Amino acid sequence: MHIAICDDNIADRKQLERLLKRESDKRKAKTGLLFADSFGDCRILSTNHMQYDLFFLDMTASAPDGLTFALQLVENGVTAPIVLCSSKINYKEKASALSGIPDSILYLDKPIITAELTAVLDRAEELGACRVPKIELRSEQKTWYVDEDDILYAVQEGRYVHVFLQNGKKVSVLSEMYNFYNTISAFEHFVFLNDRGLINVVHMDHYTPLAVFMKDGYRLPSNPFVMKYIKSALQNITL
């Protein structure tokens, strides 16, 4: 498990690192080692946050505080559990006044007690096992993190794969269609049509041996060989 610690109190940060090292030694035979990266500034963490399986946060010296930053991470696509460690700020009490706080946000009081840390890590592992991974779409200007069914279809145009999203956005990825498909092929709703296009069958209206018609009216060329893959993908849709 790859863990990010972000705490503007260096003594607390070092203490949590030591506690996690002990937990890692206890867990390595059963659930694997814990690897922790430590940050004193959330701005540094926010540049590369999607690689982590778990976060421990407590920032009180300046804005944003731990809860605000946690909600920013969630808004930016993080689905990993986030543990808010209360010291000067009682995060659990502060969060109780807000609506829409995800279940992936957990709470821990400082000073951290080993048994409570163990329980939080156990819960984080349970949540992690149920986590649905995000798809990374990297354009030349911005990186997007989307769910499988946020993607309608993708078409190749020149050096770019244009990915059309359910919210109406188009993300242009510098890639070839086959290479792009390889990055998302683990998701069951996508079908590679040819080197010019792929679809998400959830958003398909109907298909013929030579074309696929999407619900938004877009038509993509296909071929008879692909029909069996479309039928197979349709069976994976949970209604």
C-alpha cells in the first residue's frame, strides 16, 4: 500500500512515519508492506496525488486545512481512503456540519494510539478492495480522471485520440488508438472497433455489421468481426 502523509507539524509527521513502519513490519506477511511518502506542504502532494492508496492529512498552520484539502482531492478524482488526523482542528466535528462527505473519509485523533491506527488501516484496506479505479486522460493542457462510463467513445484524428465524455467535454490525447485502448482494456464496457475508433457499449444505441450508432447520434464505422465483442461487452452491463 502506497501512503501519503501530509502534515505541517514535522514532529507529528515523523511520529506517524515511525508508527506506519511498525505496522508495515506486522503486515508484510499478510497484506504486504506499507510505503509512505511524507509532505509538509499540500501543494507539493497535489501535483501527483493519484498514485496513492491512502492519505493521512492534518494541516492547521495555513489554508487549506486537512478537511478542505481532502475534499479538493475527492473533487479531483481521488477515490482512495483519506484519514483526517485531528489535533488543533476536530475534523470529525467540522465534517458533521457538511453534507455529502464521502464514506472514504476516516478520522483519527492525535496523539495517535497504535490500536486505533491499526483499526483505521484495516478499514482502509477494506475500502481499497472495493475501490473502482479512475481512468487517466492526459491532454497537452490538463489531466482528467474519469470513471469508465464517463467515456462515450473515442476517435482517431491525426496524432490525437479524441475522447468524448458524457458531460460534453472532448479530451484530446496524444496517442494512437490501439495504444490508448490498451490503457483502458481492463474495463469491460469498451470495444475496440478499429484503428479509428472505440466505443463504450453503455452509450451505444444500436449496431449493424458495418457501423455502430451511439445514443447521441454519432456513427462509427465497424466490421462484422467486431460484433461478437460488442455482444460480449453488452453482457457485462449491470442494469
